[in-house]
Amino acid sequence: MDDFILARVLHVVGVVLWIGGVAMVTLVLLPGLKRMSSPTEAMAFFIEFRRRFAAQARYTTLLVGLSGLYMTYVLDAWYRFMLWQYWWMHTMVLIWLLFTVMLFIFEPRSRRQPVQTAQTNVTAGTFTQIRRKHMTLLILSLITIAGAVAGSHGWLIPGGEL
């Protein structure tokens, strides 16, 4: 069972790095960029920052996905996906899929655009839109984390047993 403990540790550390980074970008970086005097310069900074953070986020989402799959396999917990009282497992997979598609498909595509194209028509409102999207993902992620911690410690919604 030591391998299971290691998988859980890696899973939690991966989530902390990944979602913690999303929180920092959402709550600290984006509001600061919105206040910069030049939206074009702010976007250039954001694009460079996002490129560096995306690399770290790719590794952590991959770690989280593999460790989560491994733990589900070891526990033979596939049946939980059929029970609504384990809603947090569904949302973990959904959040993971959303970020994985963004990090492995959309983000690399956006890097292929010329920098000038990505920086045209940038306004302070651009950062408001980006922050709203990040905030939505952050809130969903935090709800999922809270549900997963509570559920994995036995606090389940009554009903729905097999």
C-alpha cells in the first residue's frame, strides 16, 4: 500500500501546485496587469508569463491525472462514477479535462500566432474577460477540492449506495 500513499501524496502536491498557480494568476497577476498603463505591454507580459506557467501546469496536470487514475485503479473505485454522492470525482475529471485541453491543445495553438496578432486590440477590458474565465475555473476547482477532501474522509451525501 506504500505505492498508494505515494500516489496520493503526488496527487495532492500536483493539485496544490496546479490550482495554487491558477489562484495566483487569477487573484494577483491579472488584477495587476489590468492596472498597468499600457494594455499592450501588459498583454506581452501575460503571454510570456503564461508560456512559462503553462509548462509547469502541464507537468502537474499530467501528474494529477496519472496519480488519480492509478488510485482509482488500485481502489477499484470505478463504481463511484455511477453514484451521484461521489459528484466530486466527476468534477475532478471534468476540471482535469478542461485544463488538459487548454494546456495541451489551445495554449500551444495560441503560441503559434504571431505576437503582434495576439497583442492587437488589447484593452483593460481584455484582462477583465480573462480574469472572469480564470475566476470561474478557480471557483469550480476549489469547490471540487473541498468536495474531494470531505468525500475522501467519509462526508458523503446520504443515499445512492449500491
